[in-house]
Amino acid sequence: MSNNLLFLSQADIIECGGEDIAIAVDAMEKVFSLHQKNDYILPNKSVLRWGDMDSESTRGRINSMPASIGGDYNSVGIKWISSAPQNPDKFNLPRATGIIILNDYETLVPVAVMDGMLLSAMRTGANSGVAARYLAKEDSEVLGLVGAGAQNKTQLMAMAHVMKNLKKVKITDLNKQRAQEFANEMSEKTNLPIVVCDTAEEAVRDSDIVITATVTKTPIVKPEWIGEGTLYIHVGSHECEFGVIDKADKIVVDDWEELKHRGVETISIMYNEGKFDPSNIHAQLGEVVNGVKSGRENSKEFIYFNSVGMGIQDVALASIVFEKAKEKGVGQELSLWGTAGDSAKL
């Protein structure tokens, strides 16, 4: 068995289908199914930060996310991903950067190291694509986006792939120029008209699907902005007022234990303050995917979906890219223990 480690750059990942939202959405649907079947191992996400939770929106954080998932993947690894909110404006760098390490499922020897920034964004967008597939109105036409960063790009890609009746996209951001650049780039990519809104309220009101992906410390979305039949996909941390969740007809999450552990999302903050009863959670998304619990049952339900993100999603998508890279001969081989063919010295 080879002792070599395969390094995959972001360009290598793109060459191996890492930017294909259809692949990512289908993979995440399978992951949610396996999650419901308990065919996974998911230690709690570990967070390195410089201060309290509020410091994450200024100084930043690094998340460590080990995971193993079975099914067709039999994949094990870890994502090490940072979020530095000051990077785009101060250093002209992406807010989120990271790597994914894969280990062989049997020997547990490391077999790949790859860029984690693109795959993390793709799987997060794809998570929302699965949520929309089961929880949004099939005839949804208007999408409202709050936040014009890289994350909402993959959110939009997923919505454009899953929701076939979309006709209009609204985008807002504190940086109006960034919102306009987002609209120009993504309207060309998705062939959808994108309107830049002056306020979050304008982006949210009268939207069939609302997605917030920001680094705000202060809640943005108010309950009176949410209309009948809306699906609200909450991607960031404390992005909505408590009343939004209280208003929901159905509350769906990806993994409640992980949300509680992470503790920064609105629903987790409510729970910690004794203002949310977890018995009000209708389902985890895997239960909906597998038909154990219902998804949307009528066009009037306001459904709230919150996803904390799980390492099993990252290693599953990374394993798909890794297999494709081996097939295509893409990437750079590195030797873990010295000259090719050498054995470990200890």
C-alpha cells in the first residue's frame, strides 16, 4: 500500500467536479439520510477563539471538525477551517480558509490534504439545497438573500439548481458595492435577475425563500417581515430575533445536539436562556429526507431551518473529489515518510 499523500489545490478540486452544485446537493441528501440512520461518527465541533463568542464576529475563530461516515462513502477525516471577518477589507483575503484531511478508512493512514474553502462553501450551499427541496414551496419564485459574501453565492447556486420556478433574486449587504458585484457575477452564472436592495427588510419581505449568511452580532430579521408560506434558511449565527423562531409553524434543524454544543445560533441562544423548548423542533432534516417526519405539508406553513454544519458533510464531499482525482491523475503526490517506498521509521 502506498505511503504517499495526495495534495489537491482548489484548482485541482474544481477540475474534479468540486464546483458542481448538482454533485454536492445529491451528496448532502445522502449524508442527511445516513445521519438519520446513525451511520456516522461525529465528535463535537471544537472551536479555537480569542475571547468570548462575540469575538468570533471581530477577531474570528478556527473550527476543528473530525468525522467519519459510512454508506457509499466509508470516509474519515477532519476539516480545519478559519473565519476571520477582517480578512476581506484589511488583508484582501477570503473570510474563510481551511483544509480537509482524509484518512484511509481501514488503515487510518492520511491519504489526502486538500483545500477546504471551496468544498466547505459548496456543502453548506448544498445543505440548503436539500432543505429547500423538502421544505420550500415547489412553486417558489422569489429568493431573498441577506449577505453578499462567498457563502451566499453557493446558496444561490443551490437554490437555482433545486427550485425550478425561481424568477427573481433580491440581495442586500452592508457594503452596497459588494452587493452590486454579487448581482453582476451571479446573475450571469445563474441566468436569474438579481435586484440589489437597500435594506434587509426589503430583501426579506415578500420572498418565498429567505437566506441569511452574515457575520452579524446583532439580529437582523424581524418576525413581522416573514410572510405566510416562507422558508427561512438560517446559515449564520445570531441573525434573527427570537420572535422569528416563535412564529414558525415548523422548525427543522440538521443536528440539534451539535447546535446546542456550538451555542452561537439564535435557536441555541434562546435555548440557553430558557426561552426555547426543544420539543418544538419538528424534525432533523435527515428524518424528513428518509420520510420519518413530514416536510412541507401546505403552502401556508412558515418553516424555519437552521444548519450548524457537520464534519460528515465535508469528508463525504471530499471523498468524492479524492476518488475523482485518483481517476484523473490530478494533484501532487507527497511522501509522508521520505523517499517513495520508504516505510515508517517508528
